[in-house]
Amino acid sequence: MKKVAFYTLGCKLNYSETSTISRMFENKGYQKVEFDQTPDIFIINTCSVTENADKKCKKIVKEAKKISPNSYVTIIGCYAQLKPQEIATIKGVDAVLGAAEKFRLIELLDGFAKEQEAKVLASEIQEATVFNNAFSINDRTRTFLKVQDGCNYGCAFCTIPLARGKSRSDSIANILDSAREIAASDVKEVVLTGVNIGDFGIQDGKRKERFADLVTALDEIEGINRFRISSIEPNLLTNETIEFVSRSKRFVPHFHIPLQSGSNTMLRAMGRRYLRELYEDRVSKIKTLMPHCCIGVDVIVGFPGETEELFLETYNFLNELPISYLHVFTYSERANTRATEMGGVVPMKVRNERSKMLRILSEKKRRQFYQENLGKTYTVLFEEDVEEGKMHGFTENYIRVSAKYDPMLINETKLVQLVEINEKGSVDIEEPEIVYEKH
Ligand code: SF4
């Protein structure tokens, strides 16, 4: 029995895809092992957004060859689609597969027999038109369910459309089947995942279904306690979806909405499809209906043309908004994007300083949000990690809580009262009584 190991870089989508590909291997009789358990085959799923993707990829290949010198090393993922020839020259790589090929790798690399030269099977990205469904079952608590792939937008800084192709989605019927399968495996929380999930519904190049109908249908699935919408573009987050979440049985009050900049000048330069007024309106709609809702924000600092004044516009905008945390990205040049041709390049030192300012703001926002929720009662889903005798979990509105470790609580939900913010930044709760709700 051949042994296969996986390594994943990047986003939730990559994790869901690695997980599905690993199940394909297991179904064909391969044995899935850990990276250091001398595998015969390595599958490395790469990311193009990761800083120094090339260096990371080389490092992992080197590590793999150290563990199993005669192993077969295959590179897939966004970076593999963008730079297949370059990757093929990395010492130790046996095959590189693009976006249109990665789900067929067992059949395409028939037997994984080593050859003199690395095999490159990466069609042009226009060929990646098929939707391959995927979901992760790595830990028992939470699953990433892929519902959409690719993107038809062309933001000036982004390589994702070049690496993943046009927007396309699974059908609602298929997604419901996957959700039922996940429910049967005792997973309690499902995170809907995609590149641009608000654009859900395109099949074979035509818009056939709507995101609002997908969430409504999923809400009826028995056996899954929680659904989380991972990240959704503000211009695609409709009143209908917000209102639905506010009365949903299973969709939790948590949105992650990319902003990227709080300056309209920058939003236009980035090619984003909204202005700050629309963003403000979305946040206000959410908070009016769900004052306890958690709102996460993606923001990029140091994009070309971002002067001190324009950065401060972003800072002040975020400071005023009732948001709960930020994911801060320091802009870095990516080949084949429009942004690399723009003037007004921001020195790296300034980019880093701005990033630091926003990270501090993020901590302040998170603390404020936690503070507002102290004394309230929420449901926590406990996870497997243990740290210094403590276990953790998240409330439905994404507050990280800490409790004394009790193995019986893993993957269980429990009603708790939030008591105080501890020195690690999590929230301590009333010691759970030993009353388990089994769903
Ligand atoms: S919406 Fe913009 S940033 Fe997001 S994947 Fe599409 S092109 Fe990239």
C-alpha cells in the first residue's frame, strides 16, 4: 500500500480541496500518513497570495526529499497554475498540475512512476471551467464546505482570477447532499467557502441560482448546529441575506466583509465595486438588526498611491465603524497585476508602519466588542486544542472563550455566560456545569 502525505498553504478553499483529494487517494487504496512518516508520494497544495510562495514551495520540497529521498513530489494549487515551468525546475519536483488538472491527479499521474524530467500538466486558466466540489473533514468541530470557485472581478492587486479562473458554483442540490454527508460525520459547524461566495450561482457560464436561496436551503439541514458565511464582498451582501441571517436558526451572526480601503480614491484605484458609503450602510444594516453581530474586515495598506492622508481616511473610517476585528494585509507586488504598473509606490517601511497601526486598532476593536458582550449568554462550541490546561471555543458571534480543559466538552455546544477578558485576550466564562447538550 503506497503512503501519501499532504501539505497545504493558503486559504480555507485550499484546505477543503486538499481534504477532498486526500479522500480520493484513500478511496483508491492509498494510505494517508503524516508528512514525516516517510511517504511514497507528497502532494503540496500551494498558494499565490502567500508571501514568498516560491521560497516556501522550495523549502517544503527540500524537507520532503529529506524525509523520503525516493518519494514522488507533486505540486498543485494557485502557485502551480501561475508558475508551472518555474516550479518544474525545482530540484526534487516530479509533477506540477494546474487548476483544471488537480482533481484528476491520480488518473493523470498513473502509478506515480518517476521520470527523468518533471511532468507539467497545466492548461491555460480559461480551461478551468468545471466546478469540483470539496469539503474538509480535518478536525471534528468545523468543516470548510466549498460552494463557489473563481472570480469574474478584476481587482488591481489580485492574482486569484489568474490562478482559479472564472466564477462558477456547485448546484444547491449537490451542496445539500454534501451538507447531509457532513452532518452524518458529527461535524457541528460548517463554514461556507469560496473565492467570491456572494457571486454564487453561475453554472456553465450562466447565472442559475442565488446565494440567498442557498443559505435558505441549508438552514433546513438537520444535524449541523451552525453555518458560518466566511467572507462576502460588500456589494454582494444583500439586505435579503442580512435579514435572513438575523432570523435564521443556524446561520450565526458573523460576517467577514472585505473593505480593502476606507478611501474612495483608493477603492477606485483598486478597481473595487463599491464606495465607502455602501460599506458603512452594510455595517449599519447588520448592526441595526443584530447589535451583537461580529463583523470582520479585510484591509490592505500601502497600495500604490496611498498617501498619508488617504491612509488616515481608512484609519479614521475604521475607527468610527462598529466592527469587531481586522485582517490587515501589507500590500506586496504580484506579477501580472495592474497594480504593479501604477505610480505612487509606497516604501516598504511606511507600509509596515501603517500595518502596525491597523493591527493595534484591530486589537482595540476586538476588545471593545468582547467588552460589549460581557455578562451575556451565548452558545460555545468547544474545540480540541489544549493550552496550559485550558480549552477554547467560539461563540456564535465569534468570541473566543477559554475554559478549564474537560475532554467531554470537545465538539460539544454549551450555553455559557461571558464573565471577563483574560490576560490572553480570550473571554473567561462561568465554569461549565457538567450538563451536556448533545445535538
Ligand atoms: S473580488 Fe477582487 S480581490 Fe476578491 S478574488 Fe475577485 S479579483 Fe480577487
